[in-house]
Amino acid sequence: MNASNEPGKNMSLLERLAAALADFQPSLIEPQGRRQAAVALMLRERDLGLELLVIRRSENKHDPWSGHMALPGGGRESKDRDVYDTARRETLEEIGMDLDEGRYLGRLDDVGPRTMPGRLVVSTVVVALDAEPGRLDPREIDEALWVPVDRLVDEEVEIPDFPGSWPAFTYKDRYVIWGLTHRILTQLRVLIPA
């Protein structure tokens, strides 16, 4: 069988990722007294390949992730039906993008920040959405940008106020994605078909 006749070989990378997510069984964590949050991992396919949208959080002394690169999202509220609803509401509030305008692809494993063990569960919803950020909420977000996934450099970095070196993805030597967001994106990298 030649390569052009193999199932999936003629599909776009985004379509192959969608197929991988359809078969993926994420490990979900019941909050059981912990706070629950949800983030949106938005993807699109462009000339530079698969791109993902990341944000830089605003500087805020009351935010443990102040100034960090992250995915849009936040805490679940009682009116939210599910984690998708939380991610949708937060993404719309923070960067003016509506997940309902895209295509839901699935979920990744739930994770908890290592700096708050047992206190927070973060769920990730994956959505294909080819749009630009709208109005940013300056109280929460300084910047939102699309980043080509294959341009992320995997390396160890030093983070101010956190002793030692940490695994991270860097982009253009100016954006450092580490911690919880790095762990989420590492899950994505495993699912991306070769």
C-alpha cells in the first residue's frame, strides 16, 4: 500500500489530532472539595502548521500566576453547566473569543498545580477555532497570541522566585511557558500525530 492510500495520511494535521482526541480517554479528577478551573486550548492550522493560542497574564500581586504565559480560562462558577461552559465563559471574558464559534475536539487529562497540591483541579478543553483575539480584559490579560506548535523550543529554564531549573517551552526567546501550562501542552505534543 503506498503512503497516499494509507488512512489518515491525506488528512490535515488538525484533522489527525481531532481523530486522536476522539480516541483519547482523559484522566478526569473529581474536585471533592477542591476548587475547579477550566482552560481553553485553542488550535488552528495555518501556513506555519498547527498553531495554539496563549496569553500573558497581567501583573497582579494577588495572582499566583502573575505575568505568566498561560491558556485562557479560570474558576468554575455555580452557573456553569460543565468545564466547557467555564472555559467558554472565561475565554469570552478574558480575550473576546467565543469557543462556540469553533469546533470542540475533546479534553486532555485534568491536572493540578504543584504549588497548590490538593487545592485546585484544572480541566482542559481543546477547540479548533480560527479567529483572532478580541478585546483583552486588561485586569487579567496583557497579551494574546497565536504560536506555531513546531516553533516551541523544549528546554530547561530558571524562573525568578522559583529555585532550580524547570522544563519549559520557549518561543522567540521572549515567551516562556512553564509549570501547569507546560504540563498541559506536553499532553498535546504526545497526541500530535507524526
